[in-house]
Amino acid sequence: MSFFQKMVSAPLGLFSGEAQTAQAVAPVTAQPSTVFVELGEASQQANIARNGVQVPVVALDPAALQNFVGQTTKVVTKVVSQSIQPGVSVAKGTTIDLVLAEPTSIQVSVLQNAFIPLANQTLDTVYKNVVRDNPQVQSVLARNQSAATLSTADQATLTSALSAADTSVTTDPGHTMDAAFQTLQAAFTFGT
């Protein structure tokens, strides 16, 4: 039996004199550490273009920029579509067009299966009113891909959260659990 096998089969915290002797002569190895491997000769940079023309790097005065940025309102945007299907790998240098929108301006009504009681609200408002401060709702949305996989307890969690927001889930078209789930999932994705 090797030293390693004896150590594995020995009870925790109990060493025989023989194992202690073997341990004293066993080499000490260093703790694992992070190793960085350079895969290319130079770091990669994005090639950003507008209307087919490369956008140049603009030299800005850092102090003036900081002063200006401190006086502006931060605009949060999210990618709402892209020119390739999500999850598709593309070759280096492939052009990908992105469409950005402000979650504070995207209404629930733009969804394919919108929850009608919330249709006139923005995804950001739904996020803030129903999802953001409710960890149980967040858990349900994170664990499920569709309303079809919701357990009875998950459905109750979403129904309760929507009821607190003065809306109810019914079997009427646009008021179903499926529409509610898809709307809350979109709000969870786009909310800020």
C-alpha cells in the first residue's frame, strides 16, 4: 500500500507513526496559482465602424470630459437585437449590428406574448415594481425557461407578486401565467 493510499484510507486526524514518518519525507508542493497564457502576439481590439467607415479614436481632454460627464444624465441601454442569432459563433472580423434601446422606454406591449394588465408599463417599471425587490420572483425567473416548467409553488409566487402590483392572472388571453411569466422574464432581463 502506497503512502497516498494509506493517507486516503486513514481516518481524518488520525496518523500512525509510520504515516507521520512518511509524511516528513514527502515533498511539499506549492499551492496552485493562476497562470496566464498569451494566445496571440497582440491583444485584440474591436473594429468599430459607422456606415462602413471605421470610427477613429478621438483624443479628449480628461479633465474637461470629467467635468462634462459629471453634468450629464446617465443613459442606460440594453441590446434588444443583433444581426446574428444569439449563441452563433462567427469568424474574427465579422460585422455584427446591434440595436440598443433604453429599458425606460420599452413598453411591455412590444412583447410577442405580453401580459395585458401591464401592457402600458415599461419593462423597467415592471422590473422595479414586481421583480427587483422580490428575491423569490427572481429565483423563479432564474430557475425556469418557460411557464411550462413552473411548479405550483412557483406559479403561486408569481401570482402573489402580480397581485401585489394590482394585476391578476386568469385564463383569459393575454392574462395567462404564460404571458405573465414571459413579461416578468423580459422585465428581469431589461430592467435597471
